[in-house]
Amino acid sequence: MLRVEVSKQLGEFSLSADFTSEGRVTGLFGASGAGKTSLINMIAGLLRPDRGAIALDGETLDDTAAGVHVPPHRRRIGYVFQDARLFPHFDVRQNLDYGRRMNRLPDDAAQRSRVTDLLDIGNLLDRRPGRLSGGERQRVALGRALLSKPRLLLLDEPLGSLDEGRKVEILPYLVRLRDEANVPMVYVSHDAAEMRQLATQIVMLRHGKVTALGGVKVLTGG
């Protein structure tokens, strides 16, 4: 369960969010500038709230009143960015292994095999990112995040930099992640069609405020 009750002033922009989610995929939905990325950066620990608290599975990650702030590397939260952010000098196998090594996790060949099969990237292991398509790079970024064994996966518009053809290619993998990976996700997008396919709960943001919370029906007319 993810519990968020935070506020943050970013220049002239005010962000205030209060919600609880137990869904497999929590969709943060809103137009550009609504505050979606700032909110998941707070969940990740990259941005500290001015006031409020964040808790995951009963563990307090932030509590400004109590002076609690768990640093990002101790949160066990995976983060997939819009631009994949793979290391160009590593091949796919080395990129996949990076999260595990950074978290000092033992090698788990069975888990690696499950993730590469889930994302259909076994045939890419010897390639470097420069030889991958945009959709392939995002699948590798997803695999790297999963192999760090996160308890929550954050996805910040992972299809935002892809053309329509690549979006159609990668969406089934995201659905498969939702149904098979057993890792809850927070999925950021301004695309209602993506949300309808992926999200089990929607948090709608507008001008830094939560304006609706519920199932995908809240997207109707919104």
C-alpha cells in the first residue's frame, strides 16, 4: 500500500497531493505541468516534501514532522524514465545487471531468466544501447529496474518519447508486467488510452492538486 500526503512549493507552482493506493498500477494522470513528475520524484526520494508524509507497505519514507527522510538508495524503489538512461558503454547484459550490483544483491540466474523472457530481450543481451530501437531500450530499462528487486516501480511516461508504432509494440509488455511481475507500479502519463489499458487506479492531477481518485471511469470527460 502506498500512502501519500505531501505538499511542495516549486517556484510559483504549488503541489499538494493526498491519496492512498493499493492498486497494482496507480496511474498519475494529468496534462503537462500538472505536477506528476514532481510527485513521483518525491515518492522516489529525489525531491523532499515541504510538509507531509509518504509511507510504503507500512514503512515511513518521509515524515517532515518527525524529521524522517529515507534516502533514495534505501527505498527499494525502481525508476524507469522516459529516455531509458541506459549506459552506452555497457551491453544489455551489463545494463541489466547494474541495478542488482548497486543494491548488492546476490546473482539470481532464475530471476534474470524470468525477466528477460517476460520482456523478450534475451536476444539483445550482447548489443549496446546504440544498436537498440527506442522500444527495445525501454524494455531493457524495465528489466534493469525489475532485477533490482524493487517493492515499487515508478514509470515516468515511459512511452512518451516513442512513436505510435513503438508504443503499440511496448504496451503489451507493460500489461504483462502488471499481470505477471507481482510488483506494484506508479505509472505517469497524460495519455488516457494508455491509462485505460494499464491502470487499476487513477489519481488525476490538475494544477498541482488531486481532482479525482478512483477506477478508470474517472477518466471519462476528464
